[in-house]
Amino acid sequence: MSTFVKIKALRQSLSSSEAKLADFTLNSANAIRNLSSVELAKVVGVSQSSVVKFSQKLGYKGFPAFKLAVIDALNDETSEPKLHGKITLSDSLEQIAEKLLSSKLAVLTETKNLNETVAIEQAVSLLKSAKRILICGLGGSALVAKDFSYKLQKLGMPAIAEPDGHAQLAYVSTFAKGDLVIAISESGVTREIAEVVKQAKKNDSYVISVTKFGSNPVADRANVRLYSVAEEESVRLSSILARTAQDFVIDILFIALTQSSRQGRKLLEHSNDVVGEFRNH
Amino acid sequence: MSTFVKIKALRQSLSSSEAKLADFTLNSANAIRNLSSVELAKVVGVSQSSVVKFSQKLGYKGFPAFKLAVIDALNDETSEPKLHGKITLSDSLEQIAEKLLSSKLAVLTETKNLNETVAIEQAVSLLKSAKRILICGLGGSALVAKDFSYKLQKLGMPAIAEPDGHAQLAYVSTFAKGDLVIAISESGVTREIAEVVKQAKKNDSYVISVTKFGSNPVADRANVRLYSVAEEESVRLSSILARTAQDFVIDILFIALTQSSRQGRKLLEHSNDVVGEFRNH
DNA sequence: TGCGTACAAAAAATAAATTATTCCCAATAG
DNA sequence: CTATTGGGAATAATTTATTTTTTGTACGCA
């Protein structure tokens, strides 16, 4: 158990000298690092023997052992991956930023672990061999779809991201064997997307899904299932975190694609050059 | 400098007793934790005074100081946030994912640290009091702009994100005092965006910039400067990481906005309900 | 109320341990 | 043969742990 937890637990049953030491430890743990038992006693205003007794009361052999425990506790505290608690109304801006950050870190890590390497390989392989590609998503996912389409276009791939549900359906109805649909829907139940997927399957086209983990209409029908986020966060953050996870998935796909094809890299380079050239004038 | 690095650097110039201690420290650093100078001397097979002299040769006041340094070095070693090396052609898919993940983690952390709380507060305040809002960005940033506009619209705010440069300029030319431009451009030199900012300033409108850190045409003219990423990564990753950072910035702004207004939260809730209702039929 | 005992807490005193310094010897190079 | 250096034994200094003493307070009882 952390020394601090221990101290807090015993805090009530301590006598006045001990309480002084306990409070000092909790408030200025850092300072203890550089203090001997005598110095600590002086700073806190108790006798040196009280310091030793306090250490022993906490279960340590003596003062040096206590000191080490405090240092350890400080280290654990700072290296802990920071729990990403819910953002509440009373949070300060600094706390909000901190929590959003750790939530994102958690979501990214989870998303990475959720997707098997083999699934990504399959997805890359489908992408490379696809004749035409339709990336569909609605609402927030539409932007992810659009982003992915831009990226694929940079690689010279025939990818289209259409934000309108009806247009998506119209396009996919012309699909055939060799064409590919990438269906992005966090819930996996979006009616329009599910419909597109159904149609794609009917036309013998391949489907890659990007949804939350588990069974759902979109993923169930997909040839390759990719996943975004694992845990449901607070409602307020959910769409933000879903986006974060979806972005990660398509970023991985994109990098893996450029990785696996020399031609793709060349085209990407060229595309970047052209845009850069243009911007500088 | 880490104690271990120090030891390795001096390793050659050490005498036999000192070398014994150095090797033991490098190989069994963990053990030192529980040893006194006498015990360590015994284990290694040297005299206690040699232990002390060794500690001092490394630059520490004495043995206890050396011991603390070793413990610190061990802690730093284990909690190091995994260096996010460049992705190379020979990387496996698993390595790619790992590196992308750590790069994103680093970029998010940096972005959070780069933005002062007070700047975010000012941005929020400008957003809340703005009569009209134009969010402009080109290329990849256009998607970030669009995303932010959707979010602001959910809060009932008059935000427009227009991907076309000319249309942006046309709109901003009608701006006046009380209107707000949010200019998103990683480089901060995009001609079209800089032009919009110039026009906005001429019309006495406020400008919030989201660019890389440092002086650039867009940020220099802004009333409030927000920053994305700090370090330039590999060219291949740069646009991906820029997006990651920009998303973080607008996510923070969005959350801070909902945080600061009861009405905003109500509208957001309602908006989510309506869309959810619609999707389920 | 006044006095004395009992008890607990905390500091002073002391003992033990750990650590730092000094001093001396041995090995080796010049 | 001297000078120098490494290393350990001896010892001094410091730090820590234990024991002893003092202080203060609560409680019982005349």
C-alpha cells in the first residue's frame, strides 16, 4: 500500500507530534528526500526520536526505510497513467485539458490493442486490389471518411467519400466484384450505412467495417472488421473519443498502405510537392 | 545525467575496486536499494571506504546520495515514455502501430503543454460573445474546421466552415466588429488563410489562430494564438500528427465551451437526442 | 478542592549503526 | 630508490535506534 494511503488511514489515531509529521509528509513529501531524521525533526518541530517512532509506527524498520517508501510513493504517483476521470462541471480548464488528454491516450492505446495485425493486413490487401472504393460515414464519421478519401487519393487510389446517404446508396448500387466499401459507424447501427453494406454484399463487393467492438449490423456483414474505442466514456466525450479512435484506425491503414507500395510513396511525395509548390505562391 | 550513463562514461578510467563496484551497480542496481555501504562492500568484495570513495568519485556527497541517485535512475528508466522513432520501411505492421501510437501520445502531450490556460480562456470568451463565426482552413485543416463548425452548431452558435478559399474571403469581407475568425493552418503561411486574417483585422473582427508554435503570418496577426504540435516529425507522419494536434485543440475549446454555459449543454443534449431519435428509425 | 497515582506522550540521553575521513601499507612505474 | 597510486584498516563524525527521564493530564479519593 502506498505510504500516503497508509498515513491517511492512520491520520485520526495519531498523537499531536505524529500528526505534525503526517501532515508534513503529505504536504511536502518532496522535501523529505533531502532531510535526515534530525533535520526533519527540526523542521516539523518535534524531537528526532519522535521521527523514528513515527516511521516505525507506520510499519517501517526505521527512518531510512520510511524515506525510501516516501520516494517510491512519489514515483508511483507521477508515473501512474493518470486515471481519466469524467469531466465534471467543477473542473478547472487545466483539469479539463488534463482529463481530455488522458482520455485520448487511453482510447488510442485501447484502439491499438483492439485491432489484430492480421485484420489490418487484410484491410490493406483489400484496399490495394480494389477497383473502386466508397468510404461511407454519417455525421462525425463523415469527416473521417472524407479525410481517408483525401489520403487515398494522394496515393492515386479511386476513393470517394460521399456525405449524403442517398448518394452513397446510389453509388454502391453500381458496385460489383472487386469494388470495396469502407463503412465507418461508431455504433454500427446507423441505418443508411447498414443499408449500403447490405447492398455491397449483394453485389459481391468487399466491405471493411470500422465500428465499436462487438456484434452489430455493420460489422457482422463485413469481410474485415476494424474497431474503434473499447469503453464507453461519458456521453459528453463520446463523440470526441470515437473520432480520435477512428482517426487512429485510418491513419494506421494509410501508413501501412504507403509502406507496402513503392509506387504509393512516390505518388504521395509528388502530391505533397505539388500542393506545397502551389501554396508558396 | 543518469547515474548509469555517468558510470559507463567513467568505466574505463576506473581502478579495479571501483570497476567491481561499477559493474555491480550496472548489473544489480536493484540490489543496492537494500544494502548499506558495509554490506555492499562485502558483497562486491571491497572495503567499505572504497564504496564511499566510489560514490564520491561519481560526484555524490556520499554513499546515501549515490544510493538515491541509483534509485532515481531506475525509476526514470522504467517510466520513460517509449521513444517514438521514425517509421522506417523495414518496420513490421506491429511496429508501425506502436510507433504511430507513441508519436500521437507525444504530440497530444506536447500540444496540451504548449497552450496556456489563459489563451484557451480568451478563446472561449471570444467564441461566446461572437456574433458570427467563420472557421477557415484548407486541405486537411478544412476537415478540422468543418468538424469544429458542426460542434459549434450543436451548441447553437452561428459557425460556418467553408472549404473554398474564395468563399471564405467573400464571407469575411462582410465581417465587422463582434465577428470572429478562427484560422487553422499548421504552417501558418497558407496564402488564402493569411489573406482572410488580414481582411478580418481590417474589418475590426477578432481572430483566433491555430498554427504551429512560433512566429508566422497567421499567428502574428491573431488576437488569441493557439498552437498545435511542437516538433516536426517525419514528413510522412507530419500531416497526420498535425491533424491529431489540431483536433485536440478544438476538442478542448468545445468542451470548455459546453462547460461554461448551461444553455450550451442543454442545446447539445437536445441536438444529440434529435439525431439519435432519427437514426433509430 | 487538594493530593497522589497512573498513564501516555514527547523529548533528552545514550547506545548502536552507518557513513566519511584519515592514515598507512603495498604495488608499481619512473 | 623514490614517487605515486590504489586500497584497506582504523578512527572520527554523523546518523539512526533505543532507553530513560520528564512533562502533562486524567482520574480516583480524602
